[in-house]
Amino acid sequence: MRIAIGIFVLLFGGLHFAAGLTQFKSQDPAARGFAVAMACGGITLVCAAIIQLMGHLSGGQDAISAATGCLLICASAYANGRRSGNFHPSHHIIRGIIAVLLVIGVLVW
């Protein structure tokens, strides 16, 4: 189960890292700032997943790293949606639920 959770965390982090990189081309400095935050969250999440898969840290330390990455991702996505005026609450709620489930998965396994 630990491997499955690790793969999902890798995919979630990698997807948001790629999303941050695509937003970095924007002319708006605020959008670039949120893109950097999202990319950093994705990198943090990918690193947490790799460490979790290798089994070097306890579940609590992995979960703190995963929670930090998810918080950066969710906060920057929320702020970017508010800034652009294209805000869909259901999209952010689903992203938040997935992030919480991934952090719980890392904590338990």
C-alpha cells in the first residue's frame, strides 16, 4: 500500500509542478509568483514521496513534508483562481480533499 500511496503522491506533485512551470510564462508578476509557489509545492511533494518510498523517515516526518507541499499547491491554486477571476469552488474542494487523503495516506503507511 505504501508504494501505491507513494505513486499517487508523485503523480499529484509532478502534475502540479508541471502546472506551475506552464504558468511561469505569464506576463503578470503575481501569476509568476503563484506559479513559483505551486512549483515549489510540487517539488516538495515529489521529494516527500521519494523519501517515503525509500522508507528513510518515519510516517510523521513524511506527512509533514507532504502537508507542506500540499498546502503550497492548494494555496497558490486558490490565490491564482481568485486573481484571474476564473474561480471554481468545486475544483478547489476536490483538490483539497485529494491533498488531505494523500497526507493521511503518507501518515498511516
